Amino acid sequence: MAENSVRSVAVVGAGLVGLGWAIVFSRAGLPVTIYDASMEARAAALGRLSASLGDMKAAGLLDNVAELLGRMRVVETLAEAVADADYVQESVFERVNTKTEIANAIGPLLKTGAVVGSSSSGIPASAFIEHATNRERFLIVHPVNPPHLIPLVELVPAPWTDAAIVPAARRFMNMVGQVPIVVNREVEGFILNRLQGALLNEAWALFEEGYASVEDIDLTVSHGLGFRWCFMGPFETIDLNAPGGVADYARRLGPLYHSIAKARSNPKPWNEDLAGRVEAERRQKLAIDQLPERSAWRDRRLMALLRHKNTQSDT
Amino acid sequence: MAENSVRSVAVVGAGLVGLGWAIVFSRAGLPVTIYDASMEARAAALGRLSASLGDMKAAGLLDNVAELLGRMRVVETLAEAVADADYVQESVFERVNTKTEIANAIGPLLKTGAVVGSSSSGIPASAFIEHATNRERFLIVHPVNPPHLIPLVELVPAPWTDAAIVPAARRFMNMVGQVPIVVNREVEGFILNRLQGALLNEAWALFEEGYASVEDIDLTVSHGLGFRWCFMGPFETIDLNAPGGVADYARRLGPLYHSIAKARSNPKPWNEDLAGRVEAERRQKLAIDQLPERSAWRDRRLMALLRHKNTQSDT
């Protein structure tokens, strides 16, 4: 796959993630074939895509809905989806056996030189591509959900992935407007969920120990830490927070952070009782039947934020 | 301090943090007296405030610069600053002996019922107010820097703080437009820096172990995790990320995060060698003499983001 020679893309799995990917590729001008093993999912796909694109148009993110839809085609078989694709994005249900089956099915259908990225958020490629035909052309291409609104993508090779695939996939993801990073080798949770998990673990522990409420811990991020992290990473943030840069910061504050880490050297699981108490606090803020409405609010905020970020300069 | 009876505020310490606080209070319509032990800092204060307010005006955050400046007065003595103040925000240099000296000096000058918030980001109030006059009216009121652009404030009582002070300070901070949270009792790093530290510790470890570059770890946050955390906290984020809410999420993903935490049960310090390697990567992106320019970019982005957030609904 030379990234500038990708002329057609296949999306396998037409759930939320797969359909988000279809928007990403179509937005970049590429024809997209869409396949899902479920007839219901295939039947619903274009309607759901149309609704998502309508929301994006309403948010000012695009205005060529018909053009984007015109580049998407739902097909009835996996073979038809993959046959002409230079790049295949697989987003089927995240279970090892489901991932294994689809990798084994896709492998023999691949066009010469085509690459397969799996949207797996946690299962490493080595767990499901070992016996796939053309396994050297598979890697993890893990998006944040939804991929058409949050651009970060994690590229994680398996031990068998051809070394040339990762940089090519990185260039291709850049070309379609995503922000790819490379995870040099497999690690549990990859980078994004490990960083999220580290913060979550601390948040759960602080709540469990009675230092602050769920709501106050949330505010600390949504009206504090998240301001900088919305446009700068953690290293750049601290690089700008000491007169001499990041090494200066490390000398000043490294001992504090090491002390905090040592205090968490015996981490507890999120047990049922604790989860019940977190749940109770959340349900006071938001009834369970309001989750879909709040998710729609979240997506509106994501769209508005993306539009805001698109107007800003990273330099 | 009944929050609606605060008619005058004193800002003690006219560095970046103190001057940011002066803007917060003046923006809320309150007269502010400003004092710093350094004659140079006093002489420079109004010019620096004027420049900051000009930047905010240029960013569309306010247009009444002269009105705000008109409510600020730099005074020559601590007694003059504090005499009429119903609330005192102390933001002197963060050393225990400096904090102790100023607490001992402010205590006897306080008007009846006045409250003192210290901007301390790490030193707990119990380390410096024990022997202060009126120590029951001191607490930590820790802002994010700069306080006029990032609204989160941590309120942390000392063991001697009058129990009525914390809720009153919370209402007062809400009244002046900040977003206060309560840390129920002292803990190293309070909430914000513990959450930041947890993510930083994981980031440093992932870099040290060769999983990803400094730049890619930064991108994971600035173009991934930070999208949601800019307007939702970690608990709300996961509450919306499982069909059954946060307890459902905990059942599905708690074991993964516990496993990640256990793998970090022997945390290493950020040693000099490692800090040097992080520094080297950052300096390839940004020369040391460009730090001030990049900090100005960060502040422009913060102002634009604040303006964006002000246009959005939290419901």
C-alpha cells in the first residue's frame, strides 16, 4: 500500500465505529464499500450515515452530504467489499473468535498489496491474525469513537506485520485527515487506554477514599485539566510549565509525582460495591433513561469542539 | 464570610497567579486591592494587568478593560490591602517559610469574618497556618494557572478550618465565575495534580519502555483523550461509554484497568537520564528560546477555547 495509491477502501463491520470510518474515508474523497454480516446492519447503514452526515452539516462541519453519500456503497458479500480495496478497515465485534474469523476470511480475498487495519481497542493483532493469509499485511488501526469526530488513531503492529506497513499506514491516515500515532510494539491497552486508565484508576481511588465526590472529580478534568489537554499533550504541557522546560519541571516536581505513584503501589480493583456507589452518584445527576439524550449532547459538543479546533492554529 | 456580603477583595502576591486572581475578582464586579512585598512587582502590576486584559479583549472575552482596571488598586502595605477585605487571596512564592510568614502577617490584620484562601498548589494549609491568628479562617483555594482563563479551583480545608468556611468559599467562587471543587481533607497533590500525575507517570513509563515517542504520546491526548475531557470528566465519559452506564462499564473494563495498574506497582522516579531523553525530544520540536513564544500561543489557545466553551451549553 503506497498511501497515495489507495484508490478504494473497504469498511467491514457497519456498527458505530465502522460507519464513522466510512465517513472519514468518504470525506477524504475515497470510494468506500461497506459490508456487515448482519442483513439488518447493511439495511440500516445508509440511513444511519445520512443522519450522521446531517448532524455534521448542522454543526457546520461539512456541506456536501450527497457527495459523501455518493461515494459509499453497501455490498452484500465480504468478497465484493474487499475485492478492489487497497485498504480494509475491519470494525467487527470485539471478541477474539469474531476477530479471528473475519481475519481468516479477509486474508485470502485481499488484492495484491492491500493492507488491513483492525479497529480493535484492546485485543492485540497477534491474538487473531497468526493464522490469517497475508498476516504480514494486518495491523491494529484503533480509532477513538467516533472516528469522524475525534482524529486520533493508534497504529500497533503485530510481530508479523511487515515493517514497511506501519509508516505507510501512518502516511495514509494523515492523508485522510486522521492523527495517527505509532505504538512500537504490543502492550495491554495500547497508549490511549493506558493513559485513560491511569487517570481513571486515580479518580476511582480518590473517590473510594472519600477525598472528593464523583461530580467534583469530573469538574477537575472538564473545567481544569482538560483545558490544556484539549490542544496540548502532557509532555508539552509540563514543558511550558517550568522556566527551563521539561527537564527543569522533572527536577522540581518529579519527586512529588513519584511519591504519589508509590502511594498507589497496591492498586485495588473497581469492586461491585464501589462501582455501585459511583453509579448512585451518577444516577443522581443523570437518570439511566437519559443516557441516550446525554450521548447526543456529547456528540453535539464534540462536533462544536472539532469545528472550533479546525479554526485554530497548532503553531 | 457570607458570599453575597463580600464587598472587597485583597490579592496578596502580584505574580502571574495573583494578577490572574485580580482579573477574576474585578471581572465579577468587586473592588480589588493588590499588594506584593516587592516594590518592582507592585510597580509592574497595573501594566501587566492592562496587557492581559488587552489580550482578553483581542480574544473577544471582554470589552470593558478600563472598567476592570478601575476596580483594581495597588497598595503599598499589607495592612492597607487587607484592612477592608472580606476575602483575601494569597498567592506568594510557594515555600513553607514564605507561606508561614505571610499567614502570620495576614492573620492579625483580618477584618471580622474575613476569609483567606491560599493559592498553594501543593503545600497543605496545615503546614503553614497552625500558628496564625484566626487560623480557622484560612483554607487552600488552589487555582489552575492562569485563573482568569481556567476556572477550576480546589478548596482544601486544614484540620482547623471552620466547617462553615468551605461551603461559603464554594458559593463565593461560584459567584465570581470560577468552578470550585471541594477536597474533603488534605492529600498530597490535592485532586488535580494527582490526576495529572497519574497520567504523567504512565506517559513517562510508556516513553521509558520504548512504546511510543514523546510526540506521539502528546498527540494521543491533544487529538484523542482531550476531546472529551475538555467538557466531560472521566466518570461522565465512561458513564456514556457503556449501554448500562458506569457500573456496566466497570464490569466490562475494570479488570483491564486493574491489570494495567498492577503492572505499575513498582513505579520508578523520573531520573535525570530519562528526563534528558524527554528533554531532547521536546527540544527537537521546540528550541529552548522559543518557550516564551509557545507559551503565548498556549495562552491564545486557552482564550479561544474559553470563548468557545462559553458559547456551549453544559446541558
